Amino acid sequence: MSNGPLPKKADPRKLAERGVQIQGCVEISALPRLVSFLSSDAGTAEATLDFTVDDQHLRTVSGQVTARVEMTCQRCLEPVQIDLSAEVKLAVVLNEEQARNLPGYYDPLLTQEEEVALWPIIEDELILTLPSIPKHASCQIQTSFGDAGTVRSEQEKPNPFSVLAGLKGKADKS
């Protein structure tokens, strides 16, 4: 179809019967559940979705979704860019019984409506690929906070127990 914005809704049954491919993008800011995991809502998600009928006569939606998102690094607490890539493999089903009988390589797309919202599908697939602990490949972790001179002056302070050591030395000589 188009390479512009991904439509919000589509009829997967009709598109599968016709063997249509949809390419498009969705603004990350339009995916509120995904944004709740991110430190910024900038960017876009790009999707290529193929609607087909497979050898078992199942109407399927397959394709690829990619996005670059910004999360908070859990080591240094600075923003980190994460590249997400998700594979979509769905089969359109009408009820739970059909969903249970699907081959293991398909996830069910349960719908009784003619049109299905595509953006939540894209959002779900991206959420599933988020790292549980986002981090840079290598971070410069700040181990001491404050002025470096303050840390040195604290290390140069005399030991308050050195007086006791001196007293112990005098007691041993007696």
C-alpha cells in the first residue's frame, strides 16, 4: 500500500484475501503504553506488515517492526538509545477455541470486528522487545560524588584512634 503513516485500523481478513503488504510509520508519541517505559517520546516506529492466507488456510499478519527509542541507562542514569526490532507472526481468529488450535509459531489476533486497530499491535510487539535492564555498552560510572579535593582531605585526616595506640604503647612499656 503506502510508505507514509501506518493506518490506525484495517480489515485483516480482506487484506489477507488480497495478499496486501502495508508499509508505514507511527510516531512513538502516539503509543502511550510504550512511552511509559521510555525517557523520551521522540522518534518513529517503522512497520512492514504482510497480510496473507497460509497453507492451512489461516489468515495471517506477518512482518517486521523497528524503532529507535530512548530509555534511561540503569548504570549511569543517563539516556541511552536502544534499537528495537520485533517480528510479527499473527493469525486472525474469531474465538478462544480457534486460538487454542493455532500452530505454535503463530500468536492469535482475536477479533470479532471487521477492522482491527494496527497501532496497538505495533505497540505490543515493541514493548515485548524492550530490554528489562537498559544500559550502555560501557558507562563511566561516577563513584564519588562531590568535589575531588573534599575526598582527598577526608583521607588525609588523622586517625582519631591513634591517641589510643600511643597510650597502649606506653602501657606495654610499664
